[in-house]
Amino acid sequence: MTKLELADMLDRFVGDQPDCGDWEWDDFTSVKSADSEIERYRLELAAMDPPFDRDAIRGIARELRENA
């Protein structure tokens, strides 16, 4: 997964884009990434407990796009 793909997935998750898969969030947060940069985001997102901070998730998506 690239930074842009992760940013798109996060936007889908918070409802800014349609078609977030039912298990997309869980699949991402449950499986370690071989990419150390993506892994850092995975760990940060996995540590979030519901209710999710949608503004924080949008901020991460913005950061991913800026650093892609």
C-alpha cells in the first residue's frame, strides 16, 4: 500500500469518499506493513479506540498526501 492509497482508504473510512469496504480498516490495522513509514501510521491508527477521532484521521490523510 502506498501513502496515497492509505490516504484514500482513510477518507473512505471517515465518509469523505464512498465505498469503504466493511473490513478495510480492520484489515489494514491488523496486518503489519513491510514499509516502515506505512507501519508507523498503522500503529498510530490501530491505537485509536472507537469512537474514532475523524478530524485526526483526516489530518493523517492530509499528511500522507503532503509527504507522498
